Amino acid sequence: LHSSKKTYSRQMSGQLNQNKAENRREDFRKYLEKSGVVDAMTKLLVGLYEEPEKPEDALDYVRKQFQGGPIEEVDIVALRNEKDELSFKLKEAEERIKELEKKLEALSSQPQNTS
């Protein structure tokens, strides 16, 4: 009888400790949500996921993102717009280079007049 009380007491003590740990984890989770950490981490990870060219060192990418200050949705949108604009300009320049190369080739293949 006495040993069953000890066993029961140990079980109850273990459950109380487990409940305390769960409560601390839940309080910490709420703290992270309330302070915006969860949203910031989610935005950062989504940004990394959406990167067309993944960085070699993901941890370094995360560090740099946090060192740059708060992640603002406006900044992300502006940077994506700038990237799209520059990509478009690059494509135009590449097409112009191809046109000029064709003209140069055509001019090079014409017989030259040496009068």
C-alpha cells in the first residue's frame, strides 16, 4: 500500500512538471506571436522559398535579412518590381544585341568596294 502511494505521488509529480513545461511553452509561443516574431519569421521564410535562385547558405541569408532591420512588405514589393523592371530591360538589351550582331554579320558578308 505504501509503495503504491509513492508511485502515485511520482506520477502526479511528473504530470505537474509536464503541465508546467507545456504552460511555459504555450506562454512563450503566445509571446512570440504577440511580439511579431512569428510573422517576421514566416515572411522571411516565404521570401526565401520564393527566391528563384536559392542562396548557397540559407542561414547567412536569414542573418542578413534580420540585420537589415524589420522586413517591410512595401520593401519586398518595391524590390520585386525593380527586379522585374531590370529583367525586362536586360531582355530588351539582349534582343538589341542579337539584332546588331545580325546586321554586323550581314555587312561583313557583303563584298567591299575598293574604288
